[in-house]
Amino acid sequence: MKLITVALLLTPIALYAEGHKNAIWLKKSTYKGKWPLKGAEYSLGCMTRKGRPLVYLSDTETAPHGINGAARGLGKKMFGWPDGLKLLKKGKIPFDLQPFIKSGLNLCGK
């Protein structure tokens, strides 16, 4: 019974790791332009699922947050990722994530 439990716990981790692309570290202190995010540092990454690139931001304390359409939908459905719009400072709009989405898509070769 314990073996089955362990296997079930490892399955989401394996699914998450498969298709994960390199990530880059973003810092408010080195960002050119106005920083639209609440936190000062995030990891930006991209992984492919069902042929779709999922671009996400993650800090050291929270789960990845999906920031492109595919990640906000499929990432939430498959992994329970929160919506990346929650990371925006008050007064910022979804369009403010575009530079991050573009860089993330480059990580997936898109």
C-alpha cells in the first residue's frame, strides 16, 4: 500500500519535470523599465504540455503562476497553478506581463 501511495505522489512531480525548459531569474533591481510585479525576484520558465507552451513565474515561496493564456488555463487544470495576474501590482494590467511572456516563449523556442 505504501508503494502505491509513493507512486501516486511522485506522478505529478514527474509530469511537471517532463518538458520543463530552462528558466531565467528576473530581478526588479536589474529590470529595464517599470517593474509591474509585487515581488522583487522571480524565476521565469516555460514548459510544453499538449504542444502548448506554458509560461510561468515563480518565487521561492509560492507555486508557479501561469502568465500566458495556455499556462493560465492548462497549467491551472493540470498542476493547479494560480493565475499570474495575482502577481501584478495594484493598477497594473495583463498587458504589463507581455515582456515576460515573450521572454518565456523564447525559452520554449517559440
